[in-house]
Amino acid sequence: MAAADKRKLLSTTYSHALTDEIIHDMAVAEHAIGGRIMTKCVGVFFQSAKLSLTCAGLSLMVACATPAAADPPVDATTNYSDTVCEPLAEAPHETVELYFGLSIANREQDVSKAEWDAFVDEHIVETFPNGFSVADLHGAGYDSDARKIWHEDSKRVTAIVPVSDKTTARVQALTDLYRVRFQQNSVLVNRWDSLASSCHGLAE
């Protein structure tokens, strides 16, 4: 912005003397910015110890575009074309999620870490030997009979397993074991078809 334009804009709000002082300080700021970064500035932000300016609703701000960081060089010797994604198995698979509540009826303490870890080692690993994941959750809901909101911590176990009667029986047995051991009313089970694939050969 030219000095004459700055003066015209500032003089609509400030006195002649204050306008001169502001233009001087802005020039100092512009010089400092230009000497510090090698880019074209399309505006200037200025703030002195005396005042912070907004002239006629227009904020005078720095719009200095610094060069964007360059992308890392691509290694020409790396071969990314051999990436292959294959289904985990030819037989149909499904994703199974089980939600295990940690509150125990007639006991103040929830299922402890040691109790949960023992249940995982003794039963969940046996049910899903090819692998599974565990997530910590906190749930809530409304008990219409008691007319109050309830809160409960829980564990979500997720596994990808073959679709079969054997899988169904194992999941049922696992939920029954948990319900009996930790006095649970139910264990929520969520199942859906899975299209999981394994991708390999990203680079050589």
C-alpha cells in the first residue's frame, strides 16, 4: 500500500500528527519484515506500545507468503509398483465385536485389570487365536425402570474370523463364560461381513 493511500485511510480516523507517527512506525515495520524474509508482503501488521490499529474496520495485517516446504525427494531406486493386496482367505470372513461390561452386580469394585487379563489369556486368546484387538470404552444409558442414567466402563474386543458354525459356537461360549464369571446380564455382540485384505510388498 502506497504511503499516500495509507495516509488517506488513517486520516479518516486519526489526527494529522498521529497519522504521521503511525505511517512512520509502519514503514519501520515493513523494512524489518522485508529484511527478514525474502518474500513479497501484501500487507503489514503493526502494533505499537501506544495502540493497536483497526482503521475503518480494516485490520492491517501481514500477508507474507512464506515458501511451502518442499516434498521429500523420491528415491528412484524404490519400487512401489509391486504392492499386492489379497483377501485374508478364500472363505467368507466376518468382523466380530464383543462389548464386555466391567461393573459387577453386588460388588462395588469393577472387574480389575488382573481379572480381565486372566480372562483374556484363558479364554479370548483361545477363541480368537489368529489375533484380536481390545479397546477401553465408557458407556452410558437410561434405566427406565429406575428412572436414572447409568454409566459403565467396558472392553471392546474386535476380531476378524471365518464365517462358520464353529465360530458362532465359540463366540457364544465366550460370552456365557464372561456372564457367569462376572455376573453380567448380557454381553453385546456385533457381527458383519468383512472384506479384509492383507497388503504387502510396499517397497523392495
